[in-house]
Amino acid sequence: MKMYKINVSNISRLRTYTDGDGVSTLIGSMGCPLRCAYCFNPFSWDGSLEPKTYAVDELYEEVKRDNIYFLSTGGGLVFGGGEPLLYHEFIKEFIKKYKSTGWKFTLETSLSVKKDILRDIIDYIDFFIVDTKDMNKNRYELYTKGDYELFLSNLKFLIDKVGSDGIRVRVPKIPKLNTVDDVKTNYRTLKDMGFSNIDVFNYVEIAKHRKISRVALENKKDFDERLYENKIKFVEDYILSEIMLKVPPILDFHIKKFPNSFNKKFEFLFEYDSIFNDDLFFLKEVVISKLQECYDYLDLKYGFFVIFYPVGYLENRLDDSCFDLSIMNNLVKSFEGLDEIDKEKHALELWEENKWEYIEFKYFCHDLNHLKNFYVNFKDHGYKLDSKYILSNAYDVCPSDFVVHINLRKTGKTYNIVEEDYSTHLLVQKFDKDMNLISQSIFEKGI
Ligand code: SF4
């Protein structure tokens, strides 16, 4: 006769109304096919715990002391995990043998097993508790590293066979992974599938509530990294669908570069046809509003720059060699000691000499060091300074404080445009070495 055994990580007694009706004892089994980023029982799979093994009768001997509580409250045993369905044969044998106790048998499962296993045990279980994680395939697989189709098909099978009264589904709000709106959508999806016992609750990020093993920590780090990639992919897809398809009729416009991580200075670099310059204001509005939508949806703080880069511009430059920091140092020095009138005169001369572009971006470069750093970093990224045409910055600010700078240089004529009214005029601003605004002029278009 086959001897069935279960590897147990912990047995938790006298649980009241957390696993369905009555007092229950939770049997935490070892092993799980999933790798949830914030797993509450990582010791069930991370190798940090030596399990205790029980045969059917041994487990009964261990748990029977709470018989009176089970019977008087309608409670019983809860097989949880890890994933208890890895021990479906043991559980089936246990229930067959001890059904006569009158205890209630609950299964807390992720349903990430072959359907045959579920089919094999389904008639023995009184009540199922299923943590759904997330009802969106991408998010589910990102969070669990499991197979969403397998889970979904088992969930459908379960409600079909058991009915909604025999199942409680849990719908978590998972930090960083889903939003409140996503959770509402998950809830509606489950309602539409026929579930009525739906428990919405919050996950706590693992490692914030207790120490975890190196293996579990690596698993969480891996999730964080893939989450970033996923969000970037989302932003990219969103921009492609929301911006690119709408803008091309106006411009030859495409994304040149996407950032590979979210940080404070998240840069989006767009290219557009350099012969186009009539509707840049509109373009900037479209791009930035769509990026804001994206960030709001993902629950991210604004943290991006948008750079518009005119294709072909550099080809028209006689000298597009890399930026030399000494040029800017000399440039800034040349303002020292000048009074306001001479400063403006000197600025105009420099402007005509085509050097003015080095001291622009007032809101971006609050001081000289910041400006230097910016150019050094800029160079390190392999861009040509001259390619920075339109720059918007919007990090850690509320949308109403949004500041956008446009710095446009037309081939043949040199001038800086800080903001452009797309219908009638150009607004030009000039700054001193401390990046203070020293003059501002409005020109008719066509100067
Ligand atoms: S299903 Fe997820 S949370 Fe549950 S034990 Fe497995 S990895 Fe941990």
C-alpha cells in the first residue's frame, strides 16, 4: 500500500474566521510552482527551512487536539502553502480517512497545477480560497512568474464544477504592480465570471515587514527590474498608439530613443523632420499631455525630459564637433564685470556669433554648476550639444507647474526661441551668467 506523506513548513492553530467559517488549523505545505514577488511564505520554496514530514495518521494525531473547536464552530483544517495541490494525493487520502470527523476541509491554492490534479481532488474539498494575484495576464505573469492561461482555465473549471458559494477569491492591491483602478477591473472581471465571495485587500511589500532570505530577496529584485522594463514598454506602447499614430500626418515623427530605466531624469528623445517648425508648440503639448496620462496611469511621479531633435539638422552644421567645456567657461567669464546694458550688448554679439545656445535653458540650469554638469552628462551620453532643440522638464512637479522651453534654431538664421506662439510671434529670452532673465523680446514670425 502506498504511503502518502506531506512536507510541512508550519502548523498554525486556532485561527478564527480567517480561512472561512469557524476555528481552523492551517497546514502550511512546502513547495510552490510560483515565485510571487511579495510571497508571505518564501521559506516554503527558498530552501531556508527544514520541513517536517507527516504521514496521514501522524498529521491527524498532531491536529486532533482542536477537534472540539472545529466541531463547535464549523471549522476544520486548511491546507495552504506553498501550494498544497503539490500534495493532492496526500490530502485526498487524509480527507477520505477522516471525513467522518465532521471537520471542514478548506484548500487555499493558487491553482497553478495541471487540471487533472484539480479534477482529482475537487470533490473532496468543502471550500476553496483562491488568491487571484491579478486578472491581467501581463501583470499576473510578471508578479508570479507563472502561467496565466493555466490559472484562468483552472479558475473557470473550478467555478463551473463547484459554484460560487464554495469559493472565495481574493483580489489584492499589489504595491507597484497594479493601481486602484486595476483592482476594480479585476473585481469586475471576477464578478462577470460569476464569483460573489470576493475579498479585496492590500499586500505588503516583502522585506518591508520582515527579514527575508537572499533567494527571496533576489526574486523580489528580479521583479522590480522586470517591472521597470514592463512600465517602460507600456509607456512606449502608449506613446506609439496615442501619439505616433496621430502625429505622423503632420510630421515625419518617431521615437529616437527610449530610456531603459525610470529615474529622476527620464529622457524621451523624439525626431522630427527638420523642415517642419510651424506646429512645434502643438506637438509639444500633445507629447507632454500623453506622457502625463501615462505617468498618472502608472502612478509615477513626473520625472522626464522631452527632447525634440530635428532630423537632418546636424548635417547642415559646418562644425558639429563635441562640446568643449572651456568654451562655456570663457563665455561665462566674458560677462563678468559688465553692467546690465553691456551684458545685453555682449549677449547680442555672442548670439550673432552663434554661441548663445550654450547659455540657455533657464529653468533647467539654475546655476552654473548645474549647467556644466548638464553639458558634461549630455556629452557623456553621446549626444551632440547642438541637437538639443526643444527641452521640457517636468520632474517632481505638479502638472500645473509644467515648464516647457523651446530653443529653436533655423538653418541660415540664428536665434533662440524660448516659447513660441504658433500663430503670430516668437518669444525670445536672454539670460545672464547666473541664468537670470535679462531681456525678453517678441518678434513677428519670419524675422
Ligand atoms: S503562491 Fe505565491 S505567495 Fe503563495 S506560496 Fe507560492 S509564491 Fe508564495
